[in-house]
Amino acid sequence: MSARFTPDGVVLLRLLRSPETARELSCREWEDVLWQARVTRLGGRLWHQLRNQALPPAVRRRLSAAFVEGEYERRQMLWEIDRLQAILADFIVLKGGAYAAAGFDLALGRPAGDLDIMVPFEWLGETERKLLERGWEHVIIDEYDQRYYRRWMHELPPLRHRERATDLDLHHAIAPRSSRLRVAMAPIFSAAVPIRSGVRMLSPPDLVLHSAVHLFHDGEVAGSLRDLVDLDWLLRRFDNHEFWHALVPRAIGLGLGRPLYYGLRYARRILATPIPDAVLRASEVMRPPAPVLAFMDFAVPHALIPATSGITRLAARFSWFCLYVRSHWLRMSTLPLLGHLTRKLARRWRSRSAEA
Amino acid sequence: MKLGALSLDQVRSQLRHASVRLRVGPFAIAVSADDPDFAATLHFLYQDFPLLKDEEPAEFRIRVDYPHGLRRWWRRQVRFFLDDTEPFEPFPSNLAMPFFEWGLNWCIYEHAHEFLIVHAAVVERNGRALVLPAEPGSGKSTLCAALVLEGWRLLSDEFALIAAPDGRVLSIPRPIGLKERSIGIIRALSDTAELGPTFVDTRKGDVAHLRPPGGSVRSASESAMVGWIVFPSYLAGAENRLEPLSKAAGFAKASDDCFNYELLGATGFEFLASVIDNCECFDLTFSNLRAAIDLIDSITAPRSAE
């Protein structure tokens, strides 16, 4: 296998794109599917797509078990949202929590991870106080890290529940404050739609935009195939004229053109997401410069997809590193970034010499 | 075809160049390893286990391997991989077999949520299973080995797997891991006990494995109705006692001994309730193995018609 990426060369992607190809898989390919599903945590999703087909017994067992595990996390998340309803008057639930609370079938068997919620910036102090009073605690004690979050990030330092040990991120924006993306939050809050009393989620275009921002501007991209699967599902689910008509103008209006461009491009390339031609044409104005795009075309698939051979593993490592550097670059403007990295470096050096 | 039908050389070569593919209870596993001693122990302990059919996928691809670089030669270590993930720190190289056994346990309790998994030894006689749930150090494995040498069928030394709300447990009759003094006790108990090599100075002290009887392995596909749950606890110098437990108390204790009771939600409750509904529960405190077996016999012996 060469370092050049073709989605059909990765058996997990082939199954996600066209579940009916399950019939043709060899023994070795099934074993690769189980491995790739395990590392990407997509086993529950695969089970949802494949459960009605004839599958080898070992595959049935592993995928159904992954589904059971995902369902457990979904139940926990719904319970936490229920508890938050009792503490907070009005909040927006983001990502996995929103998919679960809204009853999307995307959430079935999907390992939930942390719970992310969002309130307007002005409510942060009050909200944090209420949460701390009701059993939530700070995970990060270090003073510099606490200040870093509060000054630069789009969320408070993470909280954990004292008894249930669930993690909660309290956001006030969908991109870091220091980020090169400057997102006006007021239109996002006012467009949010109610799910149940006191709980809201982002409007359909904003759900898609947040999913893309999270994948391409909020982390290292690496290992986030699950996020791309979310994005693919949302785009298929909201596939109607009104949604597609609103999407690109909304992205441009909010300053989120670039992440949307990447989201559409790689969802289509990797998961064959159907996207209307008119939307693809309109999205061209958000296209990055050619060298950047060439780099992303190489790095994104390698970082997202479990490597199957020595060459792809090397390519994946290289891609991870570059995307990691990129994620820091995007998250902070130059001066604060330099300050932050110096600080981190000094701390690492001090702890090394303390160990020695 | 059974693993024992292959020669040791064939097993060594398959482990090194491809994999040995085995059915272990309900699971299909593929093992590869480059240690010749590991091959010999696997060949001995797992001799009665069936090989997978051609083109049958394995759900756990396990590799027990030496590291590259210095540690391959100096203070040699061995590593455990599930595909390309390495869930544990390396072990000293002579412990490949115990490492494999613990690693396979990990694969099961970490992933096999299609079952309710009780941490328990299970044996069966006359169609009824005796489940012995317990923490390490409770004498569970010793008791299990002794019962197997008395003629009980081995279902499992480690896991009671419950697959449906039908009161039954599945069989996964892997080698019984004996620790420290238990090794000598079991050896003294029976001349026919077939033990693998003793591994000294593992994290859990000395360890040796009792080879599962061929009959138990041959009937591994047969589940069994649970007749009794006995919670053993070994206590040096204690009086040997067997006390009945209410169903509610038995349920509570057994759910504590599950790996994934909470994770399964309502399903876990239904599966366990179906077992408890159909069996009797007891607490067993013992200091003497013979006395413990006699107490177990007193509740499990087939009653003659009166």
C-alpha cells in the first residue's frame, strides 16, 4: 500500500460508506474491521448499520458489545443532562449530549465522552457557582492552567462530579477566545432551538458548523474519524433545500467558512457524503490557498484513519505532528502562543530536573 | 481439529510466522508469539482446544512478543498486544504464559459486553452448575481445581458468562491459574493433576496452570443451568461453615462480583435475576479444602427419592 490515500483501501471506511459490501469481506478484512472499529470507537455505529445483515459470529459479538457500551454512555449522559436541568434554568447542550437529548439515531451506541454545555459569557460566573454548589469540582488545580483556560479558551477549566465522576465542559463560545476565528456568539445563541424545558441545542446549520470547527479548529484532528461520522450523519439528516440554502451564507456570516470548507470536502472524500453541487460551488470562496489545501489533503485522511501498514503509519505520525502544531497555531495568536509554549517548556524542564 | 493434533514444531512455526487460531469457549482468538517456551506451554495447556475453521474471523488478535532494542537482550521483557494496542507495561520475559492468560482475561472483561460477566469459577455436575464468585485470594481457583479433580466438569476458572435471561451460564474452560501454596495443595490432592510449568516471582507470586480436562473442553459448547451460587472465602484457622443466603442477599453479592453489571443496565438485572430465581445461594467460609468440598457435596449431592 502506498502513502497515497484511497478511502476504498480502508475496509472500515468501505463499510461505513456502503454497508452492503459486508457480504464480500474476507476473514482478514473482518479482523481489520474489528480492530479499526475498536480504535476509532465506531463499533456501536457499525452495529447500528449492519445488525440486520448476515455477519460472522465473532463480528456480531464484538460489534453488538460495542453498541451496548455506547448505550451505557448515552444513558449516563442523558442522566447528567437531567441533573443539570435541575440546577440551571437555560443552557445549550453541545455535540454528543445534544445528539442524545434530541433523540438522533446517531447517538445510538455512540460512546459519549465528556458532556459539553454552553451558556452566554455573562452567565459564566453564576453558572459555575451553581455547579460548584451542587457537587461539581475543578479537575485542574494548577493556577496557571486555570488562568490559561479563563483567559484564552472558549470553555472554563473542566469540571468533574464528586460522586459520579462524570466530566463536564462549560463553554461560552464554539471557538477559543484567542483563536484566529472570531465568532460572534449572539446570533448562535438566538438561533438555538429548544429540546426540552430549559435545554436547547444549536440550530441545524450551527450544529454542522460547530461539528466542523470542533474537528478542524479545536484539536489535533488525529483520531477523530468519529467526529467526521457525526458531520456526515448531520449533513444527511438535514438534507433539505432550506438547510443547504442557509449553510454557506451562515458560515461566511459567522466567519466559519474555512472549517465548513474542510468539513464538506473531507466528509465527501472520506465518507461519500452527498452534497449538492450548488453548495460545493458556493463553498469555493472559502477555499484555502493551494499549498495549505495540498497539505490538508495529505494530512487529514492519514490523521483520521487507523494506519494499516508501515508506510501509512509513518505518514500518520507525520500528519499528527503537523496538525498538532497547526492546532496550537489556530488556537492562539502569535504572542500569547509564544508565551504559553515558553511557560510549558519551562515547566517540563523543571519537572525533569526535579525527577533527576 | 484440536491444537494437540499439531506437532510442537508446527505450533512454534505458526506462532512465529502467522498465528495459532483457537476457539476458547464462545470466543475466537488468534495468537502469535516468538518465544519457544511459550509455544510449548500453550501446546500443552490448550491441547484439547479446537482450531478455528478456515476463513473464520478471530475477535481478539493477540501478540506476545519481545521488544526491539536493548530489552530484547538485557533484562529481557515480554510485551502483550491486542492488535496494535498495548494495554499493559511489559513483563519479565519468562512470564509470557501468565501474561497471555491475564491479557486474555482483560480482552474478555473489557470487551465482551454481549454477556453479563461474573467474576467467578464455574463447575457442573449432573447438569447443574455451581458458581463460585469471588475476589482474588478467596480460594476460588483452589476450590475450583479440587472440584474438577473430583470429577466436576470445568466451565470456567475466571468468568461466569450469562448470555440470556434463561438461568444458564456458558462454558469457557481455560487453564486454572493456581497461585503460591495452592500449587502444592493441588499436586498433593491428585496424582492425575496435569500442571504446566511453575512461573516464579510474578506480580501475584508463583503461578502454575492446571490443564483443563479433555472432557470439559470437548463439551465447551454446552451451557449449564445454575443450581447453586456459593460465595467462598478462605480464612486461615476459621471454622468451616456453609450458611444459606436469601435470594436478595445473593443477588446483591453476585452483582458486586460482576465486571459489567452497571454497564448492561436493565439487561444485566434480567440476566442475573434469571439465575438467582432458579438457584440457591450460600456463604462458605473455610480453612480446610477437604471440609469445604464435603460441605459443597452436602448441598449439591443428588438427593435420592424419599
